[in-house]
Amino acid sequence: MKYFIIGDEDAVLGFGMVGVQGKIVRNAGQAEVAFKSVLDDTDIGIVIITERIAELIRPMVDRYIFAERFPLIVEIPDREGRISGKLGIREMVNEAIGIKL
């Protein structure tokens, strides 16, 4: 199982330093093409995508997250930080199970 990152140049280069392949995208068109190509690769088990890139193709990302089990889609902040008002994974888990971790 492989990891793959879709994001800005800093995110892709950073993950590349630890051996994770990725695709640098700068607009919604590039993000859509990259996301579709990753989903077609059955060797990829975890797709990491920066929040701002995910927002460019939000309907596509959400449709996949809520309809498919594999690969796992993980959104991370980019170099500019977390998007205002967006819950982090800890907050989402706390909200889902009703206890603080």
C-alpha cells in the first residue's frame, strides 16, 4: 500500500523527502485530474490532500469520502495553516464520539 500527496509545492516536496510520491497542483483543473488519477491507482491506499486544494474540488472529495471505503482520504493544513472554521481530526473525533481524547 502506498501513500500519495496532492498539494502545493511545499507539501509535495516535504512529503517527497520521506519517500511519498505526489502531484503539485495550482488550480481546480489540475486538482481534479490529479485526484481522479490517484483514485484509479489500486496500489495507493492513503491519499493526503491539503485542505486548500481539497476545497477547490470539494464536491468531488466529499462525494468520494462519503461513498467509498478505500483509499483513505486525509486532509491536512498547508503552509498557511488550517482553514478558519474547519475542524481538525481530534475535534471531529471528539464530536463524533462525544468524549474528549
